[in-house]
Amino acid sequence: MFKDSPKLKQIYIAGNNINRIGRNTFAPLARVQQLNLMHNKIRTIEEGAFDCVDKSYKDPRIYLSNNELSTVPAGIVPKIKLKIHDNPILCDCNLKIPDNISHLII
């Protein structure tokens, strides 16, 4: 899907009834600074799905609000700002938050 646009920096795919993000969904991208996947039906995100995010960018952001996620996705790139509010996430003592997230909004 993105083979002809490897330099994309911002992706907005909100409100498209997407239910899963696979490991290679955003391949071959590697410079994404903002990824907006809000208002979909995402339940599953495979580890490595966000390898497209530019690790050298100072303020990378992923927006996953208003989906159907029950956990915070594992394998998020370092120092990411993750907005994941309005999902059916159970916020209790067992909630596992990856240690490489710099900002988390649930």
C-alpha cells in the first residue's frame, strides 16, 4: 500500500473500520512522525506494527483513541506519545504499560 510513498511523515487513517494492524501494514515506511488511527474498530496490533515511526524524531505520536483495544499495545517505539483513550482498556493493578512510552493518555 505504501511502497510508492516511503517518505510519508503523517498518516491519517481515522474512521475507516480497520480492525487490526499487522506487522507489515506500514512497510516500507520508516519516517512517520504522526500516525492517526482514531475512530476505527482496532482490536489487535501486532508487535512491530509501528516500526514505521521515525525513531530520530523528537516528538513521535500515535493516536489510537476510540477503538476496541483492551490492552496497551506492546512493542511501541521508544519515547512515543500514545493517545489511547476511549477504548475498553481495563485500568487496574494488572495493566501492563510498556516502559518506552513517554506520554500515555488513557
